[in-house]
Amino acid sequence: MPIMLDHLRRYAIARSLFKPTTLKRAIDKLGFVQADPIRAPARAQDLTLRHRVTGYRAGDLERRYPKLPLEEDFFVNYGYLPRAHHQLMHPRTARTVWTAARAEQAAAVLAFIRERGAVHPREVDAHFAHGKVTNWFGGSSNASTQLLDVMHYRGLLRVARREGGTRVYAVREITAEPADKAGSPGAANADACMDALVDVVVHKYAPLPARTLGQLVSHLRGGAPQWTAQRGEALARAKQRLAHARVEGVDWYWPAADRPAAARWRPDEGVRLLTPFDPIVWDRRRFEIFWGWAYRFEAYTPAPKRKLGYYALPLLWHERVIGWGNLAVIDGRLGCSFGYTSGRPPRAPAFREALDMELTRMRSFLGLTG
């Protein structure tokens, strides 16, 4: 059966919004969950998981993380991923070389953390008094916090848990692997690891327009900087092994075992409010192809220039994203406002009923009574 755009849209929704399961299984199925600190009305990782984990409540990932086989780290962006996927990126070779003084400083911090087991950044700052530095946004940050971030990225540290949203670090113990195991050096192994990382990306975001596939493979330079030069070859191999089709002038790619035109890919009749970082929404290029309008994340847009709102949540009904919602918790109650691409909400009673059910789920997820 020829692949049509309708097939790809239904496939994209149904494969991502799988039947809710346990937290571990949901993250395994997703392969990676992007994190974001903004709470509007909850963090992105929680808003993503609430649709895919049975009985999920805001903050469950942070609370349960220490007992799960997960790691926080940078992949194509920052978030949570199964330990097996995390190991594919390490040992990570940073793109800059430390000075002798910086290396000595990091070694002292590493010894300090190893002695204590796990430390909060303020403990490191109090002990070493590293001072202040200019951060990425032009403001001032503790130098200790920045050093811990870099040590985490280089694989010296791992996030053991969070306290009030702040990362608490422990030493990442590295075990030597045989030469034929993932994470060990060697060109053949590098190709295998890169292919596996690309497959994680494709599994989460499929079906992918060719430009987005290339963009995501390019983003892997953040997760695996040691293989930056191999990204082009990895992309070429991916295009050979993935299923693909040209639909309405766009080349699309997805896992070879999937059949987008199969009857199994049928979205349900529910309404869902999706985070801007949800896998259904993340690719703005695909979003516009599927639904015919441009969604933009406007949290960093000056208020007078916003068209949708500070943290507008795309509103999915069945297989259409028909608008957006802005939600906030005010005095213990959920406040909501909505916008629609057609200028007004659907008149169908089924939509109103489904939206009410989604808002009830949102209140339960946030622990609200009204």
C-alpha cells in the first residue's frame, strides 16, 4: 500500500502514545526523555511521562530516579536515558583540553566527592571557595557548579539524585571493558555505537523527514563529541538500513520493522495537552507538515511578542493538533485558557467531554483538588 501523509501522521501519534506502563518500561520504550526546568504547570519530563506511565504524578521521575537504571546526561539534548544507552556515549572525549591547573582542581573535587559518597554543589563551593564565573547567559554562577557540570559531562561524575531540583553528584565508577564491547576504543566499535545512538533517536522521533534526521544526527556531537567526524558516515548508513518513502515531496525515514500504513496505528479519541518537548511535538518541521500551522515555544520570547503564550501546550484531539492551552496553578487550583487554530473550539460534545477528562487527569497528576 502506498504510504500517504495520513498514514505517517497516525503512525507518529499511535507509536508514541503507547499504552501506559511502568516508569522504567516507558523510558525504555522512549529511549530518552528530554528534561527542562520550567514548571508550567510541571516540568517537561513529567508532562511527557504522564501520558505514558500508569498513575504518574508530577515529580515521580525525580523521586524514583535513584533506584532506577537511568542516567541524567546530554544526548541530543539534556535528559534521562537508560543506562545501556548512556554507556554507548562513554568514555566521552571532551572537545577542549584542561590546563594542568584545571585538571588538578578537578582531581581535588573528585577525591572530595569520593570520600563523601554524594555531594550537593553548595558543599563543594563551601569547601573549595572557587568563586564566581560568567555563565552561558551572561550572568554570574558559582565556579564550583560550573566545574561539576563539566566533570559530569566528561563522565567523571554522575547525578545520584536531586534535592529541590538541584543535582547531587557522585563519582561515576568506570569499569574496563574488553576491546569488543560498547564504549571501548576502535573504529569498528565507534561505528557500532554511533549506529546504535542514531537508532535510539529514530525510534523515539519516527517518522522523520530527512532534514530532521540529519539535524538529530548532527546533535549527537553533543552526546558523543569523540565521534563528531563520523556523523556523516553514520547518517549515510542510517539512510541505507531504515525504511523510507517520498511523500508529497518529502523523504521520510522510520525503523525498518514498522509499517506506517498498518491498521494498528490508530490514535484514540482522547484529548491530550502535550509539552513543547513531547516527541510528537518536538520536530517543528514535521509538526507543520502534519497539522498545517506553525507552533513556536515562546517562553524566551518577550511577552508583547508572544502569539500563543509563555508555555503553550499543543492540544491534540484524536489525530489533529487543533490548538493550544496555557495552564497554571493559582492558589491551589488549575487555571486554563485555550486557543484554537480555527478560532473556536470544536462543537462536538465528544470534544468537550474529552477535554474535561484531560483536565481531570491533569489535576490528579498535579495533586490538585480543584
